[in-house]
Amino acid sequence: MVPVTSYPIPSLPAKERLILELLLSKGSLFGLQLVALSDGALKWGTVYVTLGRMEAKGFIRSEQEAMPPGAIGLPRRLYYPTPLGERVLNAWSQMAQALLPEVQS
């Protein structure tokens, strides 16, 4: 019998999967760019909660945009996929392909 590890298997809800897919295909993006590119799947009111959760899981990282001199307002954050996020998305896609061949990943 194979021992069960004490590490939880990362979950990958549909919104997190979509964010990873967008970041891996388009490169670094701001939160509202993710909303615009999601065709309505992501909402501006919840995207930052999801991004925060994904950053806590280690799937993405972010950095604050450098503000030009004299700029006003809050600086934006750019989001990037991490190697872990890419591996989790690839593993999920392979698992879905094997278990649910009708799912296009």
C-alpha cells in the first residue's frame, strides 16, 4: 500500500483554471484585463479575491506597477503564473483528458 502524503492535492476551480490559462497564453496581465479577456466568466468584484487565493496557493505571483512621476491614483498589480501554477494546470488538463475525454482542456 502506498502511504498517503500529508500534502493536500491542490484544487483547481474553473475560475482559477481560466486565470492560469489566460496568464500562460497572454503573459502578465492586470486584474481588469483578465476580466475583459474572460468573456464574462470573471467579474471585477470577485477577480481580486480569486487572484489573492491563487497567490496564497503559489499558483501566481504579482508585483506592483511602477508609477510614473506625478501619477495619481493607486498603482495596479501585474499577475504572472508561477512554475507551480503551470504544473498544476498541466496536471489538471492531463487528468481531465484521461478521466473525462469529452472535456476540452
